[in-house]
Amino acid sequence: MVGGIVFALVAIALGVYAFFAIRCKGPLLSNPWIWMSKEEREKELAKVDIKGEYRQVAIVTGGLALALAYLSASSFFSFIEIQLPSYPLWIVIALVIVYAIGSSIMFAMRTNK
């Protein structure tokens, strides 16, 4: 039960961040932008589509929020002895991982030109 509450709170936080990322507001929490120095970020902003980066972050965090919400619901339903199937959770996680890797590779190819 406590795990379900924690999953729900983290899912809500990720959902709020994804909501703002869709609208290109707030910090951009992706690996290239976190590890770059301020000078590198300013140089990259001139040649990279920042909306694409926000879209990538929004899709990944939204998918993780969906997966955690499903885990939370599964935890709550197991408390009343109803089992939810786990394959939707694994499908969402697999899609998020494939999208994150693919979009990161595309980002690296765009910046190395």
C-alpha cells in the first residue's frame, strides 16, 4: 500500500513535468543539456531545435509517469485482491526505452554534423 502511494506521487510529479515540457516551459532535464557547460549549451542552442528536445523529454517522462501510475494502480488493486496484468506495463517501458535510445542517437547524429 505504501509502495502504491509512493508510485502515485512520483507518477504525479513526472506527469506535471511532462505537462510543462510539452509546452516548452521549465528546465530541460535531458542528458546532453545536464552535462554540457553553459558555453556549450549556448553554442548548441543556435543549431539544435529546442522544441524537439522538450518533446523528447516530455514523451519519456510521460511514459514513465504512465508506467508508475500503472504500478500504483496495480498496488492498490492487489490490496483488494484484484490482479492487473503486467504486459501493458512492460510494453510501455519497452516503448519508452526504444524511443529514448533512438532519439538520443538522432540527437548525437544532428550535433556531430
